[in-house]
Amino acid sequence: MDIEIELDHIRPFIDKGNYHAAMNLAISAMNQCRRENDQVGTDRFLELIQEITDIMTAQFGSRA
């Protein structure tokens, strides 16, 4: 898998605030990397999933 191409495909969903689609695509990419024994790719998509989670937490989380 070309990680950069996949990231370029996912980022517009994040930019538009379509986090559900972005998360699904990131999870699918991570799983494909796992099937291919691509640990670097797996780690990168896990990082992206965390980035998406952090964005949602900042936007929607309670700060109380």
C-alpha cells in the first residue's frame, strides 16, 4: 500500500469534518497494512486514528 496516497485520500474527509468516514478509511487502511505485515503502515494509520480522535475530543469533548 502507498501510505501517502491513502493519507491524501483520507485527509479531505478530516478537513470537511467527516470524521466517521475518515476513521473508517483509516481503520480499513490499518487492517490492510496488518494483513500485509506492514508494521510501519499499521503504526502510521494508528497515529492517524489517534489524530482524528484528538480532533474530535478538542471539538466536541467536555472541558468541565
